[in-house]
Amino acid sequence: MIHPLDSHYNYRRFYKNLTKEFQSLQFIVTNSTDTAQRVRLWGANSDLSVSTTDTFDNRFNENRSIVVGSYPQGMVYNPANDLFYVVNQLSDDVSVFNSQGEVLHTIALASIPFTVSYSPIAITVHTKADSPNYGEVYVLSSIRDSISVIALDFTISEELSVIKRPTSFVYNPIDDALYVTGITEANIFVIDTPTRAVAQRSIEGIPSSMGLDSDTGNVFIHIPVLQEVFIYDTAHNRVGLIDQVTKDIIAWAYHPLARHIYGILANDASLLAIDTTSFVASEIPLEGVGGSIAYSVSEGLLYIGETTNNQVLRLNADNDFIDPYPIVDFETGIAIHPTSGLVAVSKATTNSVTLGLVVKQGVSIKEDYDEYRQEFQFNPALVKHLKIISSDRLISTLELEDVSISGKRDRRFLSISNYSSPQNFLSVAEVFDIDGCVIDGLHRWYFTIPAQTTITLLIYYKKLDWFGVLENELDRQ
């Protein structure tokens, strides 16, 4: 049998007439799961979802693993230049990379590399956009007892002396200062970033770690010997106290939507959650021992990396975990791009950083499908032609479910392999036998889309008069 579009001339003439006499709509259906999925279209009267699968799991889509310096630890995202920075503890340097996984700079902390030991352990960034120091990156070195300041030109602009054996520091945007604690003194070093002036503030004991409420500027300091967390405002007034904190807190993160600050308890499968308004604390069980924690601005979720089971949990503002996903051999740091949601995780044993995105698996439809679906519910369309374009494999069968006024259902099956376009590759089908199909609130289309496949549906149609459709349906009874 000769195909209606067996020549380029016939193909052009056919589509010229289609575009002249009929309206068209186009939308894209994507199956991001690893299995074939059943798809259901149209039939707005039933208010059913596109996919017949109820729930889907998220997965971490690793797209790049990059080599950095020796024994990478903490990471930070710099909003001033849209780049990530990671401290490399054993090579005494900082690697700077972009979202594409390209290492752009390696910044040595010593003016002559390897002549002086630094042992950088933590990193933070100046985030106050109206400050002349915006975008400065600060690196805390435990052996050098210093903070190295990295300017936006990727040079070390200065080195600030701090408390002996520093272990923790934060940048506080409320008073534009760096807060530093160490394991040798019951003090906080507060460095005013515009002037570099230093103030020492006494605290109740030797601290182990420090967290920051970036909305109020309150700092949360854990003192292990007292088994307490002390809370100070920017004027160093003690505004709260959490007692019976029996384990060290190794990492902190603030969740602005939940108005909670969270601390990972050392060698324990639990998370300390503190309400930053009432200063009431509770513990949230984890699935494994936590190692790192970060807040995702784009998703409004907290990421908690677990070292014992190589996964990252995600916590929402209601303190509920959602859809864990695996990260292979998760070890040390997490940093998250605030707009794209790109996640960077560091692995010390392989001197690498893995970049990836959390992919919401499922079936999705782009363009204006929902609007057309609602419109055709009350203003039916009569289909003339359907063109299907696939990114990989075509669907095998299109099922057309015809529903009469009385509720009688009848299905017609179109084998898509019979409609392969002779003008294109096998990933394109020209479905002529759909001519006369009605799209309204009752009729539905069904098909199975292969795993990891995107298809484009191009439909040519004419609007029908609703009363005419009713008359035709009644004539069929």
C-alpha cells in the first residue's frame, strides 16, 4: 500500500492543507522513570491524573564527578560569582568550580605552597549584597589559627589571626561579622568584616561547634562539658538555653521556612531541632549517622547527608522526611545552588566532588495541556491528524476510549508501527486513522511511554458545536 506521504511533494502539500484548514496544538510528555509508564490523556470529567501510577521515587541524577585537591571537606556557594568553593585539608588549598563541573581555579593558602601548614577545615562566604565585602570567601585553618580571605579575583587578599585551634565559624549577615570559636578558650572571636576589628566575648565554657539563625543573627553554641546549647544575640545577650544535649554537634543548618535550626549529633542517628522563636528543642531520628547538612533555597528543604548508609535525607518545613535518594559513598560536605538546586557533595577519600540534581521521577506534561483539557471539556474538538515524535522509541499502541452519553465504553486500538513516517526516522509517526476522533470531557487516550523517553504530540483539529455532538451521539443510540 502506498503511504499518503510517500513523497516530499505529498508531504508538503498535506501539511500545507492541514495548517490552512485546521487548528493545531502541541505538548510534550516525559517519562523520567526507569520503567515504562501508562499515560492517560483527556477525559476531564473524571478528574484523573495523567499517570496511572500513584507515587514515584526521587533519584539523584549524577552528571559529573570532578577531581579537586587532597581530602576535600566543607563547601560553599558564592552568590557574587555563581561559583562553588571547596576546601582541601591536606593540600592546603581551595578548588573553585562551576555548575558544569569545570575546576576554574586552585587557590593555594600559603604564598609559597607547602612551606607552612594550614589544614583548612571550614569555609563560608560573605552574603550581604550591599557591603563592599560581598562575595569574599573565608577559609578557617585549624593549624595556622587563621582565616584566609579570598577576594573575587581568586587571590588571598589577607590573612586574619584568630583564636588558637579554631574549630567552627560562621558569617553573620545581621551585624556583618565573622564569629569564630576554638577548643582552647571559652571565648568567641567576633571580627567586623568592613573594619577587621576584633572583639572577644566570653562564654560559659569551651565550645565544640556553632550554628547561626540568619534571620535574627542569634548564634547557637554547644558546650559539651555542660551538655548545653547557649543562644546569644548580636549584642551578646544570652537569650536562650537548651539543656541535656549530651552529644557533640558536628554541623548546623538553619531552615528559614520552619524557623528551626538543626544540628547533627555526633555518632548518633538523630538530629537536634531547635525552634528559634520559643527555643524549645526536640530530637528527630535519622536512618543513619549524619555527617553534613545544608539548606536548599529553591526547594525549601533541608539536606542531611548520612555516612553510614550513603544517602541524603530531605526534611521539609513540617519536619517530615520526603523521598530519600542515594548518593554513592557520601562522606563529607554538601553545598546547594540556590536557584537551580544543583547539589555538590565532597568525597575525601577519592579527592573528588560529585555534582547532580534531584530528579522527580514520574510522568509530566509541558506546554498548555491542562488548559486545552479543560477547554475541550466544554468545547469539544474533532481531530483530523496526529503526529508523534519520540526522543527514543515510539509508543507501540494508542488506545482511544469512546464513551457514549449513556456511559457505554468502547476502545479502539491503533498500532503506531503502522504509521511510521516515510519522510523521517522511525521515531516519527503520522497517525491518519485518528481522523474523526472527538476530544471532550468523556473520551480518553491511553498509551504506554517507554522509560526515560520524551514524546511530542502534534494534534490538528477543528472545534465542534456541543449541541451537534449531542445530536450525533443520540443518533448512534
